[in-house]
Amino acid sequence: MKSINKAYINGEFTELNGKEVFELINPSNHQKIGEVVLGDEIDTRKAVEAAKNAFTTFSKTNIEERIVILSNLKKAVAEREEDLIETMILEYGGTRQFCTMGFQNMVSAFDNMIETLNHFEFSRKAGNTLVQMTPVGVVGIITPWNSSNSFICNKFATAVAAGCTVVVKPSEMSALQTQIIIECFHNAGLPKGIFNVVNGLGSVVGNEIVNNPDIAKISFTGSTQTGKMIAKGAVDSMKRVTLELGGKSPNIILDDSDLNEVIPQAVFGAYMNSGQACIAPTRLLVPQSKIEEVNAIAKAVAQQVVVGNPSNEATNVGPMVSEKQYERVQSYIQLGVEEGAELLVGGVGKPEGLENGNFVKATIFTNVRNDMRIAQEEIFGPVLSIIPYNSEEEAVAIANDTSYGLAAYVSSSDEKRALNVASQIEAGRVCVNGFKHDPLAPFGGFKQSGIGREFGAYGLEEYLEPKSILV
Ligand code: NAD
């Protein structure tokens, strides 16, 4: 059993003022695997002070120096592949498939920022004026549990590229994973104080980050509810915010699609990261005329989905991160039944033989109406809603009839037709014919899925303030 009892401040593992202890529980079997001592406001202020002091020199580094740091970070992370993957499986319950991909994302975050820096103009002309893109200041990074280290790597890589220093508050449920990434960054020989971490609760450490006047910007990934609180709190000191929030992404299957190809993709896609993915395509929009065929394929596919031990190579869906999250997903499955959606496969309760962990049955509702709560609210578990539509126009209207706008998916055998539909969808990212990722393209949400963008040049600009110098 591991005990995490230090913060990481000014390049050192530091004693905490906070005393509260949080237990770390393996979601696959409910065994205690460790504990973390939570930091408090005093610890957070120390971390902010270190970041503030470091900013005075780090903000003046040149691009070449930042690239050296980014490549050292990449090397240091790559060296701990096994630890990073195994700890994520143990503490979070992510499947081996997902955690392996998550590790690749961590490593590539540094390469992507190096690539971005190679083409980025920090000094520009606008009219007759010189515009300097200057680092915004100390950035508070607040992350969720569902891909914790990928978010930390991506956000910190962007901060380094911009010349910003950071204070990170990861999810308290990710302390073992965070410890390894801190060790990696420590081994990378960073300038002291540019990277600081305080484990703690959102209401304590998170709240201090939101209110601390020495923090200039917050980069947050998490729920829309928390994002709204952060945005409200940030306005008092006029902090810049990037908010990557929830989603309820539509997946439109146009009537010329090969159902035997796209429906299996759609089902496995909805279950990505055990359904705990903000970009998961959880609303499957299919032509009414094909609903029976779709149901038959989807049901057969869901029955092949392997729910179970996340460590096994073949597992597609692991446990929910916590009992609270398990209960939340159960309550939505129950709600779907009460709302009158047709349960095609799965349902409430744990799959047989998996009673000791937070396992949910791979579940599909069909003939769902888009005004049902299971179609409107983010469930964050392996629950897919199939929604029939009668025309392409209606499909677009249903896709856009949501308060979210993070991602969307369109399939058609006619790419031009799919592109035309994609251009009408209100979402920050629309994938045509399959699940795609471009780490240099802007990522972020329309509507209540967030504010601002991450990745590539668009993401880097969010950590910079344009300064116009008129001579
Ligand atoms: P959450 O909003 O509950 O918590 C996220 C982080 O915010 C945690 O570190 C938490 O401790 C902290 N926090 C909580 N209250 C706070 C407060 N008052 N002030 C400051 N910080 C506070 O989210 P979660 O349950 O950890 O993660 C799941 C959510 O994250 C889902 O809604 C999902 O869609 C979203 N998410 C979004 C993206 C994206 O890129 N858009 C990616 C992954 C997850």
C-alpha cells in the first residue's frame, strides 16, 4: 500500500500543512491500495508563490530553451511506460487498451508542442503595429480523473511552450498516477518552481487556485457544473479560463452507410474509456427506416463487449472509477427505463461474477427520444442511446438539440454528403467516417461544453496575451 504525503513545490517533495487523509480504492475489487494526504490553502499558496517567483525568469526563456525542456520531459515520461500504464489500470480501472493509448498521448503531448513552437510566431505585425505574444503568467491546472496524466502532460507542455509556470491540482482520486508523473518531471531536471503540484479537494485546493490573485489563468478539464463555478470565481480577479467540459456527442449514421461497418464502430466508440470519455458518441442517430436492422447489429455487438478486469488485453469496459460514479450510472439506467426508452441490452445491476467492483453492464437503449434525460444529460458510463430520425434535416436538428457541443460524428458512403452535414453541426470537433484525432487541430467545446481551445497553435495562444507596441 502506498502513501502519498507530500506536495511538489519549487522542485522538491515538500511536507504538507494539510492533514486530511483520502483513501485510494481499487475500483476493480474495492481493496484499499493507498492513501493520500490532502493539501490545504496554505500548501496551495506556497505552490503559487514558487510558480510566481519562477515566472520572472522562466517567462524570459527563448524557444530553443523551451524545446530542450519539452524534449527532456518527453524522455523522462517515456522511461516510465510500464509504471504509468499499470498504475492507471490499478487506481482508475482504465482498460489496458485505453491506458496504453493514454500513455502514447502523454508522450506525444511534448512532441506536438515542439512541432507547434517550430511554426509559431511570438512576434507579429497587425496594421503598423508590433504584436508580441507574451506569457499570461502563473497557470492553475485543474484536472479530472478520467485521463489525469494525459491532461497534465498536455496542459504543462503548452505552459512550457508559452513560458508560463504552473500549479496543478489533480483529482484526489488520481494521486498514485500523479505521483509517477511528478517523479518523471522531477527527473527531467526542470528549472525550479515551473511545475508545482498540490493534491487536495476541489473545494479547498481548487478553490484557492480559483481565488488566488497571483494566478493569471485557469486551464480546467472536468464537468460543466464545476466549470461554471470556476468561471464565476475566476471573474473577480479577471483570470483567463480555458474550460474543457462535458459532452453528449451525436453520431449521425446517414442512410447510405454500411451498417455492418458503422454500427459496431459506433457501439465500441460509445464505450471508449469504459464510457467515461467526454467525447464519447453516446447518442446514435439512425434512419427510422433502418431501426430494426440497427438494433439487431447493435445488440449482437454489445453482447460481444468484454466487461471485466481492466488489466486483461481483451477487456473493452472496465469498472467505473468510484462507487459514486457507479451509482450515478445505475440511476441513469433506471431513469431510462422509467422514461419509457426500450432497453435493448444490459440494464441495472452488475454483470455476473463482477460483483466486487464498480462494473456496469454494457447497456443500450433504443427508440430513445431526444428530449429524454438519458439523451440530454452526460451519463459518463457505458450507456448508449439509439435515436431514430426521419430525414437528414431532422438528424441535424436532433444532433444540435443539446446544451453540449464538444464532439460529433457523421458517417456516409458519400464523403461530400457527410461533410455537408458535418458543417451544420454545432460542435468543436466533427469526425467524418470514423474516430479521428489530430493533436494539432483545436480541441474544445461549443455551448456548455466549454470555453477556449487546447492543442496546437490555438491551444498555445490561450496561454499568451497579445501586447501591441505602437512606435
Ligand atoms: P469534476 O468537475 O467533478 O472535477 C474535476 C476537477 O475539478 C477535480 O480535480 C475536482 O477536484 C476539481 N473541483 C471540484 N470542485 C471544484 C471547485 N469548486 N473549484 C475548483 N476545482 C474543483 O469532474 P470529474 O468528475 O473529475 O470528471 C468528469 C467530468 O470531466 C465529465 O463531466 C467529463 O465530461 C469532463 N471531461 C471533459 C473533458 C474535455 O476535454 N472536455 C475531458 C475529460 C473529462
